[in-house]
Amino acid sequence: MTNTVARIKKTGKNFEIIVDMDNALKFKKGILKSIEAESERIFSDSKRGLAASNSDLMAAFGTNDTNTIVQKIVKDGEVLVTQEHRDEERDKKVKQVVDLIVKSSTDQNGRPYTPEKIQSALEQAHVNIKNVPAENQIKEIILELSKIIPIKMETKTFEVTIPAIYTGNAYGIVSPYKIEERWLNNGDLNVTVECSGAMVLSFFDKLNSVTHGSAITREIEGKE
């Protein structure tokens, strides 16, 4: 178990708690339904052991109930993580990117690359892998890799029409893949998307989950 600080600033005041890092991150992601602090005190400065006053807690959170405040601090605030955790998360993200590139790209002769070759090219190109889903940054990564190795990403292009009632939830799903969009008079969204062959099933699974299968799709053949 690794304890860390979760903190938030409200009404111009700092509020901190001591929590288990892993549990706090799971709660923040919605994996755990509740979280407890390692101390019953809400601090203004945990390093110095200074407790926040009841009046400050009431002004910032509308309550001085410790359990309620702990949930709010972790959910809405910042959970400090160790360097080891950051390194682990980066390694996971790099592996996701490498796996996606291996599945969706080839060399100039149509042959797939090995994970080791892609990993080496990423290091040579000094690619900055961001803390966002791998598919959201794959195009710019491929562009950087093409300066080191001949690489081509196999892509598919689709025209998708999303009913107006679902556009709010669906827009964030189609946006990373969007080439162009057109809003129809009835409020429906017509969008052209392009994604790697390896991501097609995942993309449509997410889209269908929020549109309940009502999106109309058509593959555009021969579009580069």
C-alpha cells in the first residue's frame, strides 16, 4: 500500500487528505464506489499537519462531513502519484501504441513490422507519446515514424450519419477519427471518419453503444 496526498483548491483555500494511491486512482476512474482517507482530518497543509477549519470546510464544500469531503477531493481534485507509477503508466501506453501500430501498419512491401522494430523507431524518432488513448494520436505518431522507417498505415473510411438525439454522446467518439462533418437540417450529424483497420471494430462498438445501433454507416471504397 502506498499512501499519497489528494488535494483540491476551493474558495481560495487548499484542502488535502492522505489516501491510498491505488484506491484513490481507482475511485477517480469509477472502478471503486467509495474511498476512505487514512486520517479523519482534512488538512490545509498535510506536511505540516495543519487541519482545515470547520468554517473553511463549510464554505468550500457545503458540509463538514469528512467522508463526503474525502469523496469530493479525490473525485474533483488531484491525486499525487509516485514516479514509479508514472513510469508504469507510460510503459503501458507505449505498449498500447506499439501493439496498435504493429496491427495496423506495414512496410513499403506490405510486410508487418515486429514490435521490437517499432519500439526502436519510436526511440530513434523521439516520439512524445501523450497520456491519451493510443488511437487518438496514432496518425501523428505514424508521421513521425515515417521519418525513420518506411511505414504505411492501413486505413478504412466511412460515412456515418448519427441521429440528432444521440449526437451529444456520439460526437466525442467520432471526433478523433473525423475528416469532415456536416450538420443536417433535422439535427442529424453526417460525418466522414477514417480509422486504422485494427480499430474499426472497436470504433463501431463504441459508436453503437451510445447510438443503440441506430447510426447509419457506409464504407467509402478506394479513399486514401
